[in-house]
Amino acid sequence: MLDTSREPLPATDAPAEEPRGCLFALSQPPLMIFLGVIGCLLLIAAVHDLFVL
């Protein structure tokens, strides 16, 4: 239901927090280490499949 009260809203001194997107997530070191390890494993597997019997 629509709030029609005339009471003043509480004032907040803190600025509104900006939303964090995908670039913020990719800047985190643990995530980049994890993605690097997975990427290296995929690269090793691909090279193995191409060049080794």
C-alpha cells in the first residue's frame, strides 16, 4: 500500500553506495589466480592433445 504519511524521512549523512560490477569482481586477486590456473590447465590439455600422441 502507498505510504501517505507526512512524517519527515530520516536524514542520512552517508552517500549512496555505488553498485559494483563485473570489473570490480575481476580485479580481485583470488579470482584472477583461480582463472589463471584454470586457463593454464586448459592450455596444457590443448597442447597435449595437439602435439603428443
